Amino acid sequence: MPARQRAGTPKRGTSRGGASSAPERRRGAKNVRADAQRNRTAIIHATVESLRNDSDASVADIAAAAGVGRMTLYGHFKTRAELVEAALVDRLKRGEEVLGQVDLDRDPHDAFVALIDSSWTLVDQSRALLAAAQKELPPARIRELHHKAETRVRDLLERGQREGAFRTDLPVSWLLATTHVIIHGAADEIAAGRLTPEAAPRYISATLLSAFEPSAPGMKPPARR
């Protein structure tokens, strides 16, 4: 027969006074962490959506959209700038997952068009968030966050120059800057109602490929002033 449990000895899984056991405490802590992660995810999603509707959306607006209180939001993000940066980092991470699947080893022209198509979709979805980030974050920090995406375009432009697909009389830095200007110019045109998001990729690619065409033989870049 099994030995009787001594009087006053707590049952297995509990401690004296009915306190939770270590496994129960670990499960409780795990649930708290899961709740915190769900709240954080909801806050970031609400930030993107709120800023898309209103680039000046307040922390209170974002908290309400996320279904949490302001104190809960501030428990994750101490300032609006920190919140906007976290949302931008999240969008860029998601963007990298998309852009990383674009085949850039094909003909430079085709690869560039495919990259513009994918990049434009991400820019279009995040342009309000980027506008908010430009108000909240230093320019150097925004450039740092976009470094990986910029490197991808730079590498493609450099390969295109080596293979004779893109002009070499102008530096890659200028071609890259031109790409940024045209893409963000398209976003401005959409905001003004003069261009549709559906037509934008074709306009961007046509403009840039024409501008990047190799120079005619013997053509020299403009002399420095």
C-alpha cells in the first residue's frame, strides 16, 4: 500500500499556503509575455494604419486603434518617435522579405523593372509612415534603416554599368539619387491626385530606364563648373 502523505505536507505541484508551483508560475509568465507580444504587434499595426489615415495621429489615437490604453502603449514605447521608428523597422523587415525574393540575376533591365515594381508597392503602402518618420527621426537614422534596401539597388546599378546596360558617364550615386527622387515624386503625384498607384510603376520604370540608357559613343558628361 502507498505510504500516507504526512499531515501538513503540501500536495505535489503546490506549496504551503496554496501558493502556485514553479511550473504554474512559469506558465503564468509565459502567458504574460504572449499577451505583451500581442499588444506590441497590435500597436505597431495600428500605428501604420492610423498614420495612413492621418500622418499627425496622436499616441492616444493609436492606442485607441490598437485597443489598448495609453499606459499599455507607453509600456512598450516611451515616445511617439520610438513608436514610429518601431513601425518603420517592422515595415522594412517585411519589405526585405518581399524584395529578397526578386530575381536580380537576370538581365539588368528586367531585374530593375521587377525591383521597381516590388519596391513601389512597399513605398506606396508606407509613404504616410515614412512622412511621419521624417518628422520624428534624424535623417541619418532613416538612411541607416534603409541601408539594406539601398544597397540592393546600388549593386544592381553597378552590375548594369559593368554589363553595358546602364550609362557609365554618371556615377552610381547619382543614378541612385535619381531613383529615389522619381519614386518619391510619384508618391507626391498620387497624393495630389494626378497619378494612380496602378500606373506609377510603369511611369517610374519608363522614366528611369530612359534616363539610364548608355550614352552614345564619344559622349562626355557635362563639364564641372
